[in-house]
Amino acid sequence: MAVKININPFIAYALKRFGIMMLTFSVALFLIFILPRMIPGNPLASTIFRLTQGGITSPEQLKATERMLLETFKLYEPLHIQFVDFISKLIHGDLGTSILFYPLSVADLIALYLPWTLLLMIPAVSLSWFIGNYIGVVAAMNRNKFVDKVVLTIFMILQGVPPYVLGMYLILLLAVYMPIFPTGGGWPPGMVPRLSVEFVLAYLKHYILPFLSIFISSLGGWGLSMRSIAVQELASDYMEYTIRGVGLSQKKVVNYLFKCSALPQIVGLAIVLGWSVAGSVLTEIVFGYPGIGMIFWRAINAQDYPLIQGIFIIIIATLLLANYISELLFAYIDPRARYAYVGVQ
Amino acid sequence: MNSLAIGEIMSILDVRNFRAYYFTKAGTVKAVDGVNLSIDKKTIIGIVGESGCGKSTLAKALSFNVEPPLKIVKGDIVIDGIKINDMTTDEIRRKILGIKVALIPQSAMNALVPTVKIRSFIKDVLKEKTGYTTLEIFELAVKRFKELNLPIEALDMYPFELSGGMRQRVLIAIATLLNPSLLIADEPTSALDVSTQKMVLETLYDIYRRGLVKSIIFISHDIATVRQIVDEIVVMYAGKFVEKGSTEEMINEPLHPYSKGLIFSILTPELIVRERVRKAKEVLLKGEPPSLINPPSGCRFHPRCPYAMDICRREEPPMIEVERNRFVSCWLYVKR
Amino acid sequence: MISSISSTIIRLFRIKKFAIGLLILLVVLFIGIVGPAIYEVSPTRTIGRRYVPPGEKYPLGTDALGRDVLAQFLHGIRGSLYVGAIASAISLSLAIFLGTIAAVFGGLVDKIVMTLSEILLLIPSILLMMLLAAYLPERSLWIVAVVIGITSWAGWCRGFRSRTLSILSSEFINLAILSGASRLNIIIRDIVPIIAPYVLAAFAMLFSYSIMAEVGLTLVGVGMTKDVTLGLMLYVAQIYANISQGIWWTIVPPSITVTLIFLSLYMIATSIDELFSYR
Ligand SMILES: Nc1ncnc2c1ncn2[C@@H]1O[C@H](COP(=O)(O)OP(=O)(O)OP(=O)(O)O)[C@@H](O)[C@H]1O
Ligand code: SF4
Ligand SMILES: [Mg+2]
């Protein structure tokens, strides 16, 4: 009867998923590598040519950029050599040098901007997870009653409104017509990020609207999925017994229901957090918020291929990793799934 | 525990002309349609019948586990002298469930929340119903688990970590922690293998013997199991009781044609020989139980009954007491 | 058969959500199809001063380049609908085709399709789209639609596979196989009718997803460059910082319409889903 964990199935599962993750990452890397080189006319080559022809004024910088680009993409080499070079640089953490922010390296740029993105996304997504799920459970407890219908309608509309659209309206409303908040940016121009009360306050003022637009627009998705999970849970033998067989109070039942239904949602949270970088791009653009999304946008508009490529790799890596973690988390955290995967007995 | 003053005059359970229907789109399912049951002494009663005859519905209704489409249509429920129909859902929840009456549901295997440890479940339930401190609750739980020979470690496990039989026994222990007067166990032994069945039966009997509950209603489709611990057997058919008597009499000499079929189909052939029934068709149940939306007229068993007479199709047979405490509802036994 | 289909349709319309969704969608479709034909102003030519607010001369004002916003809006709806239709047709065909052959043939075919779709599911299609689109120098409506279409079939492909599998394991298909019907025959005669409602729901979801995807791609700067769509309107508004200047007329119409299209299709898809899964 003692809990004896037979570890093998879990490790097997973890290894299998790891394999799939690595396979996917390789496919993604291959796509990142091959696409610009395969598309007719080789846009990479022509852009590099264009860039080295004009745009950059000082001759030293032109020379340096040209050398750097040739070094980064090695377009003069045969494809397979290029690929080996691409991979070996990647393994060494070398993502190349940005054209737009020359001479900053892509890795440095990402390290510089990523924290701001995470600072925006992690609190907004987590809080929205918690509150959305809680409302979802309450709606499920009151299913088909008035409260439920109102919540369902609001959540459905919220789910249809992408965060950037919501962001546009928030700006129009709370920054233009009622100038309470600034219309964009991360902090007032001229200010330099540092840990002072003055800066933090100014930052928060810029932070609230993008935070709200992500927070509010993700409420709907969490709430709706939670509601449907919780409704299923409510029909289960154990919830029926807890509610009507034993007669536990409403408050405790909500608690239990949250516990049972939240487990699959935790996986969702991990995945969405992995999406942070990708998911914040549009919101950052709309708000001009200085995160990865913002420099991604600038990179695309300036055709800064090393930077575009680097950000793609980072986004896909975080996504895959978060997905992997969420899979393991699910197998580990849910006693039922743990039972199925690990075979506790 | 001293609620019974002198002797046991107060009835533990009393229901009269009790009806509970499912109101569905397809029609009204008259799953429990006019049953009388009163328990006025410590006893274990078995209720048997084919699948779909309304046993679980009766169990749910008697333990107030009622939600749409199921509704109690008629009949008062009196438990321990308390008339319960007038109470609000909230009162029932706080004062009756687990205290006066407890249910082991048919789906007991999955009745415990999988993400909550047994210990916290017990704590949450008892906190609300008693006001004991956490420590007192755990002391009570440990004491009870020991009494019933259940492993204390089970308290710190999740339900799925327990085997099927253990889950069933733990649930019985939890449901009776507050010594309810009446325990209703719906098919507590089905879906278990024979040796596990025996352990569950022992636990049930243990609870009864130690006086932790006054009475048990043991519901099953399997007479062979039921007879091992019950004092009385009630046979249910299509939402009604058709026969009632002591276990001995019921097994040795079932009166109602349906009871005969039910009992002979599971018991040893020599009984059949003793009954001198030559035509096998008389004792073997043929056909399907009837629809409870449009039950047959008259005696509900008549389409399947080898003895069916004219009157059986027209009129419902009354429940008559053929001997002391021996009831049957069949025209064959009505003296006219 | 006919009567059961019509009774199903009647029941669908009884669902309020479905009726509202369909109404919204029809209105948007009507505007997108008929609008540009009635309002004959060019969406791409400069016709006046920039940022003229809505008024008599220009019903929805002009944009940063002095173009008529109403004309842009009407053509934009049409463009977005085109993108949605083309992209969802492509991804739906891929999903049905791959999902069904994976289920029917099983074995190696199944393995390949499943692995491919698993990989595609792990790499979000919006990223693949960006990746593809980022390197395409000129992006027309067709190119964007094709890019969206070929990257978004994976999830639905799995759905079709599992539905087909469950149909295949049912009684009457076994009978058909025993009676010697060919595989193709089985697909056409037995499987397609059963999964038709699912196809409809999938189409609605993919359609709305594609329209949203175009907007997202274009806003990031890797989407539409040539044809007018709702995404391009928002992109232009974004580039010229219309929001912070309070120039609402270039933003509100396209953003509300995108949301409405998404919501209406979502309502339709979920109603179909509910009706057929709760039977
Ligand atoms: N939720 C429900 N809605 C409608 N009808 C129901 C519902 N639950 C049960 N019934 C019907 O009520 C009748 C009695 O069901 P019940 O579960 O009480 O039978 P049972 O004797 O316990 O059978 P079993 O041995 O299968 O448990 C059956 O005809 C059943 O179809
Ligand atoms: S009343 Fe008639 S039909 Fe019913 S059991 Fe008795 S003999 Fe059979
Ligand atoms: Mg039952």
C-alpha cells in the first residue's frame, strides 16, 4: 500500500517528449535557415546587397557592416557549409550582430529588451489566469443562471477582442480623450531606467494600459475554458457526492472545484507564459512599449535579418521549452495523470 | 448518542407512499412509485431487484441526493422522528447529511475527489458539520480507522492510491464518522472481486455491530451477497416493492413470481428441485424490465409473469401481510 | 434524410447564439461584397487633405495619406474576406485530406502525418507565417492567404483523423468493408456525411482565425503590402501614430469589424459544435 514510485514510465515519457521537442526545434531551425535562402531571388542576398549599397553613410561602418553580414550569413559558401556554420555559431550562443543597432550583438539586444517584455507579460498573464479561472468556476457553479449567462457573454466578447485592439481603445479612451495615462512608450523620453522611486512611478504609469489590455483580453479565454472544464467536473461522481452526498458548503465546493479543474489550466498557463515573447509583439507595437516585440518590429521594418533571425530563435526556443515544461508539469502535478504516467500503486 | 431514551420505540425511518420521478423530455420516469418502508428497530435491510428497477433512485431520494430531473413527488420522509420534507436544502445539508442519514453511492469507487487527500476531505467535512478542532477530527478519524481495521496511512493518500475495495471501505468509514442513524449503501460490493467483497461486507457489518449506525439499507441486484448480512429482504420491481420478509423465509420460500425468478436464478439448483418446479420457464426470468415511463397496467410484472391472470392486467394487486411481517403484492395470494 | 437535415437546421436556428452570429456575418459579407460596387471611390488614391474628420464630403474622413477611409474600409472588408476564404479553404482541404488519409491508411502514412502535425502544432502557425512572410519581398492578398493556409491545418487535421478513426471503428463501416467497398468509396459515401457538421465548424473557425492572422501579420509588418485589407488599414494607422493623435476614424471601423467577424464565426462554430455533440 505504500507509495512506491516506479520512476521508469515517467522518465520514458519525459525522454520521448524531449525528443519530440528537439526534433521540432531542429525543424524550426532548419526553416529559419533555409527559408530566406530558398525563396526565389534570395531576399536575404538582395537585401544585404541593398544595405551595403546605400543607407549606411560612413565608409568604415559600411565596410564593417558588409564584413559582418558576409561573416554572419556566409552566402558565398555552399548551402551545407552555411548550415553547419549556422548551427555551430548557435551552439556557441552567437546570434550575430544587429544591422540596425550596429555594433550591438543580437544576443545583447535580446538580453537588454527581454526583461521588459517579461515584466509586462508574466504578471498580466498570471493574474488573468487566476481571476479568469476563478470567475469560470463561479459561473460553472451557477450554470444556466443569470450570472452565468452574463459572464459567458462578456467572456465570449473578450475572447474575440485581441489585446492589441483592446489596447488601441484603451489608448483612445484613457490617454487621448481622458489624458490620464501616457499614449505609449515605457517611460518619459529622456529618462534612463534605474531603480529610483521617480523612475518606477513613471514606468508604472506607462505600464498600466498595456498591462490592462493583456490582462483583460486573456480573461475571456481562461474563463471560458475553465467554465467548461468545471461544468464537466461538476457532473463527475465525486463532485456529485461532495455536493449532495456529503453536503459540503458552497464555499468549500468552489475550492474543490478550482483544485480539480485548475490542473489542466496550469498546463495552459505554462504554454501561454511561453508565448509571452510572441504574444506581446503586437501589444508592444501598439503601445510602443520597449520590449522584444518593439525591437522585432523595428528589425522587420529595417530588414535587420540577423536580429529577426535571432528573435525567431529565441521565441521558438522559449515556446518549445515552456511547452515541454508544461507537459512534464502536467504529468507530475495532477495526481491522476501522475498515476497514469508514473503508475503509483 | 443518547437520542434514544428508553428502548427503541422511535422509528429510524418511516416513508409512506413514497414517489420519486425523473422529469425528462422523453417523459416522466416513475422510478420510485409508491413504496412504504419503515424501520423501527436496529436492523440491516436488503433491497434487491433487477437493474433499472429504481433502487438507486430510492437510495438517492432517501438521502436527499435529489437534483433535477429527479424530484420527490409524494411522501414524507421521517428519520429519527424528524420530518425532513419541510427542511431547506441548507438545513438538510447541515443537520441531516452524515448526521442522520449517510449514503454510500453506487459510484463509490469514484466518489472521493481525486485531488484531495483523504485527511483533508475528512477535515473539511467534519469542520463544517461539527465545529470540532482539526486535532479532534484527526483523533476521531484515526480511532475509527483503527476500529475498522483500516490502515492509518490511507489518511495521507489520494483516493486513487487506494485499491477499489479499500476505497469502498474508507468511504464507508468517512460517511459514518458522525454515527448517522441510517446508512444507505447502494451496491457497495458490485464491481469487486469475491474476496474484496467479503472485506467490504465485514466492514459494513462491523459498523452495524459496533452500533456506529442503527440501521443499514443494503441495496444490491445480487441476492447471494445481500443475504450474507441482512436480516430482511425487500424485492423491488419496476419502481414498487413486491415482497418483503425475513432473509430466511425469502430465500427458502419466495412467494411472488418475480422473487422466485430472481432467487432461483442465482441460488443452487436443489432449491428449485425442492420447490418442485418442473417447468423451467416458470422460474427463469424472461424478457426485459418494463419502461418506467409507461409501466404496464395492473400488476407491473404481468407481461413477464407465467401465472398472469385477467385481473393482473386490469388491477394493481394490494400489498398484503400473508404472515406476520411477511408481505407480498400478488393476486395469487389475495383471498377472494 | 431530407427532413432530418431540415429539422437539424431548424434546431440550429433556434439557438440564439447561432442566429445572431449568422446575422452579423451576413451583414459584414453584404457590406464587403456590395459596398465597393456602390461606393465607387478609389481606396488607394489621394483625394484630399490628410486627416479630414468624418463629414459630408468624406463619410468616414481621410487617412494619413489623404485617402478616403470609407472606400478603404469597404475594400478592406472585401480584402480580409478574400484572405479568410482562400486561407481557410487551403488549410481546411489540407486538414481534411491529411486527417482522413492518416486515419484510413494508418501505418506509415499515419505516422508521418501525425509527426508533421505535432511539429506544426508546437511551432505556432503565426510564427511560421511571420517567418515565411518576413522574407517575401512583395506580399499580395494571395501570397498572404496561401502563407496562412499552409501553416494552420495541423490542429484540425488531428481532429479529422480522430473523428474518422471513430467512424471507421463503428459497425456499419465494418459492414461496408466486409461487403467489399473500396476505401475511396467508404470515404466519400460513409465518412464525409458524418463529419460534415464538423467541417462546417472547422471552416468557420479557420475563416475567423485567418482573418485575425492577416491583421496580426500585417500589423507586425510582415503581412499585406499591396492589397487593401482591414489589417493594412490598422497598419497604416499604427505607422502614422493615429491612435495617440486621437484620429479614431481610421482605427475604430476596421478594429470593430475584425472583432465582429471573429465573434460571429465563433458563435456559429460553437453552436454547431454544441448541437452536434450534445445529441
Ligand atoms: N438522471 C436520470 N434521468 C432520467 N431517468 C433516469 C435517470 N437516472 C435513472 N433513470 C431511470 O430511472 C430508472 C431507475 O434507475 P435506477 O438508477 O434507480 O435503477 P437501479 O435499480 O439502481 O439500477 P442499477 O442496478 O442499474 O443501478 C431507470 O429506468 C433509469 O433509466
Ligand atoms: S399479480 Fe399476477 S401478474 Fe403479478 S405477479 Fe402475481 S400473478 Fe403474476
Ligand atoms: Mg443503481
